[in-house]
Amino acid sequence: KPDRVRYVDYAYERGGTANLFMLFAPLEGWRLVERFEWHYTPKHGSWLDMAETELSVLSRQCLNRRIGDKENLEAEVKAWQAYRNKHNAKADWHFSNQTARVKLKHLYPAI
């Protein structure tokens, strides 16, 4: 049984921890808040972009041909995944943090 539960919330507007206090008594709500490890994804520049990119690579490198049955499909995807992991495939980001703040200024809050 894990001590903490990691929770990734991609829709920050849902209210996060406040919902637990609306649903449960204060002590139980606080116990649950402490049990979770909360992670919020950015409102802009979605984390789904990373998943989309990886699925695109999978599609181009592995799924660009007919694969006759489920077993072969699973074997091909596992082999592709093992290769990517073994060779530490990385995303090639086009922006440094500083460059992104200039080019994507409209996405960053004014401080």
C-alpha cells in the first residue's frame, strides 16, 4: 500500500484540494490532502504535446506498415519501446527557457 498517491491534474480549474474539503469533514479532508502528492500541468503548452510527439514517433518508426495480429503488434511496440529506452531517446526542444520567454511572451504571466 503506497504512503502517498501521486495525482496529476490537467484541469487546474476543477478546484483541486478544495473539493476534498467540500466532500468530507475537515479532518478527513486534511488527511486526504496530506496523502496525495499534487502535480498540476501548465495551462498553456500542454503536457499532452509530449505524449502526442511520442505517439507520432511510434507511428512513423514502428506502425508505418500492416501488422497482422495483436500479438505481433504488442511485440513490435515492446521492441520499439525497449530500443527507445535503451538509447535514451530525448525530445529536441527548439527553445531554451530564455528564448521561450521572449517568443512566447503572451503565454507567460507578467510579473
